[in-house]
Amino acid sequence: MKRYDPGDSTLKFVNRQDDLDPLDDDLVSLRAEMSCGHAVTPQSLTGWCRSLLDQGQYKFMCPALKNGTLQKCDAEWSYQEVRRLAALTIEEMQHFEKTMAALAAAIYCEYKSCPACKTFVERQELSNLSVLCTVCTADKGQRYEFCWQCLKQWKGPAPRSDHCNNEGCINQDLELLKNCKTTSLPQVAGVTDCPSIRACPTCGQRVEHDKTGCKNILCPRCNKEFCFVCLKLTEDCLETSSYFIACSAGVAPRQTSIPTWNRN
């Protein structure tokens, strides 16, 4: 088990409960204070940050509640701070850094391999599935476009955001939204029949709720927090509701379209 060096003068040690694991009854391990003021142990901090990476979130946000409230801290910790206070091993650092890089690239870059020449092509218009490959266009002497969705040479009119005219060109994410099972949120009163997969209302990223904690979820792509139940941004949902009770607007129906992220 990882423990802090009591002689480490670069850390601020505190004599209080671990804010990331309130049920921890280990009276031996030292607690250190994060930049946001919450207390952690190397074990609890490593576990929490690993869980964020597993959920596709490469930014490390504090999940503890602000003192005397039901409001999450949500302070962002730098990787450098996490690495130091989680006392990451060499293997853990390699895993963290590799995963963070892959997640960041997936979020901020729209790249796919051209089905003809295998060159990586960036999609500029996120609402258009028809993508021009400049390499194939130059090689073939004529315009070559492929479908971002089915990865076949483009057929039919363009631009389009739903599908091309190739047989079987469907949006798999949209099919999942339409046909996913329902789920319950055990810690949220009155939520027993909610679609288990949602598209973020801001950027369209597909997300699932881990069935723990409140009804709100932080999107790993655009970093916006929204209500998994009513699909409103958290700040709007909380105007007429609270974290652990059903939304005044009820459970939003299954989504039939996926929002396009306007990064500007």
C-alpha cells in the first residue's frame, strides 16, 4: 500500500478524514491536502483518477463536496499535482500519460483513415459526413470523397449529416440511443426507468451513468456537466430540482438525433 513520506516537506499534511473516501477507517495513513483544500491519501487519489480515465475523462476534477453543502468541489487538479500526491509508480505514470494522450486526441481531433489510400484525413465540417481526401484526389485526377460513417467511397448528394447512399450506412451511436436498455439510478429518488445511454446535449458524445452518486454526469469530451435524466445542463436542471431527486421535467425520452459540437 502506498503511503506518504512523513518527512516530505513539499506536502501539506492534515489530521482529518479522507475527503475522497469518507468510509476509510485507516488511522495510520497520512492525509495530504490538495490545492482545492480537500484531504486525500495516495490510495484514494489514485483510485479516483483511475476511475476518471476509465470513464474517458482525462481531466482530473475533485469529487468531494464543498464544506457544509451538497455542491461538488469540481476543482481541476493538474496532472503534475495528481502524479505527486497520488505517489504514482513508473507503471502508473506510463498508463496515465498514455491514456490521457489518447483521450485528448480523440476529443480534439477528428481524424480517420481514408478507405482508399489509408492516409489520415481530418474532418473540418462536423455536420457533413462527406469528406474529401486530397491525396486520392491528386492521385486519381478527380475528386475523391468518402463517407465518415461507413468508410466507403461517397455515394449520393452532399453535404449530408445522416448517411450516404451506400447500403448499410447507419449511425451506430444513434441506433444505440434508440434501442439501449433502461436503467435506474439507485441514489436518485424516483428514477427507475431511464435510457442507459445518452448523447451529451452539448457535443453529442455517447455516455453512460455508473449508477452511483447524483443524477448529473460530466461529459469526458466537452467537460460540460448535465443531468442524465432530463438532459438539461446541470445549472438549468438545479433551478427546479436537486442532485438526488427526480427532475421536475421528468425523464427525457430517448434521443432521436445527436447534437453537433460547435467548438467555437
